[in-house]
Amino acid sequence: MLNMDFSQSLTLPYQAERWQRSPADGVWRYPLERESAESGHVTSLVRFEPGAAFPEHEHPLGEEFWVLEGTFSDDNGDYGAGTYVRHPPGSRHRAFSRQGCLIFVKLNQFVADDNGFKALDERQGLWLTGDHGFRRLSLHRYQGINTSLLEFAEGGRFPACCYRAGLEILVLEGQLHDGASVLGPLSWLRLPPMAVPALEVTGHTRLWVRTGHLVASSPVSRAV
């Protein structure tokens, strides 16, 4: 197991040397949290070299991913950078990339009856601008679990309302400060419910954010 104690705060600055080969040639993984080697709850970065493919496989409790670079393809279509995709529980597909790509993937983490397919290009989404110095695009919302993009034009403080029910962030661009570390692109952090750190961003910064998903989670194993 890897980083499966959801009661603990976790900050992982990006380190290029942590990439690992997958069972498929030309497909690399950067593990963030993992229940077991090839099944169960998984969060990771995945890189496809040009022409690489991953054989057909099933996602018993769903798969979702955010395309960071390049174009990811499967049996349903092609998804360019800036696309959020959800494959429902029980779905199967063959994954590949003609030109290469980098994606952020979460496997087997769907609420049981959240079973719809979704593909949302951020350029076609409805961005909302508030009074807190950032704009927000909702990617998915279900039973109190919210997945969004936040974009800060000139830095600012991360909204404290998002801490209450657990928080997960992937830095897409810019810098995020958590009081102890400066986190650049591809850095990842996970905070348990009721954690209230002072998160701030510097300059133009984009974040993938999930809230509300750790409320019902119990520790599986202490982080390793």
C-alpha cells in the first residue's frame, strides 16, 4: 500500500525520479496513492510515450482522468489537454496515445451509483468568477463531492471553506504554498477533514481540486 491513511495530511512535491515503468511498454506511472499493485484505489500521474498503448482493462469502481499534456485516446475517442473524463464503474477500454500524453488518473473511487460517462473540455465549460481573486470551473459534483479547476490570475489565498470535508489538490501551473513547502507543477497534496492550513498561491496559478470525498473515508493503512 502507498499513502492510504486518509486521516493524515500528505504533501508530495513533484520529483522527476519517482517515475516507474508500467506493465505496458512506453507507459510510465508516478504513484501518489495506491491500495495494491494493479487493482483497487489508485491515484497517479501516467505518461504515454508516442505510440504507446495499454491493453484492454476494466475499472470495477470507475476511472477518471485529467489530460495535462498531449492527446489521450481510447475506444470512445480522443481527449486533448484540458479535458476531464469519467468512465463509469464496470467500463472497459483500451488506452493509447499516438503523439504521447500526460494524464492525472484516479481509479476505483466512484460513489456506487455515480455511474455516468462524462467528457468535459475546459474551453467549453462555464467558468465562474467570484470576489476572491480566482475563477472556478466545476468539473463534476455528486453527493457533496466536488471536483473543480481553480485559476488565480495574480495569486491569493486558497478559499478556507474548501477545507472542511477533506481536500485534494494537484498543482497544474504556478506555485502553491502550504506554510512549509513551495509546491510547483505536478505537486500533490491531500488534507483530512477539518485541517485548516494557510494555503496561498503565487502569481498565475491553476489547481485541480477535489473536496468532500474524505468525510466517510477511514484509514486503510498508515502511509508508507
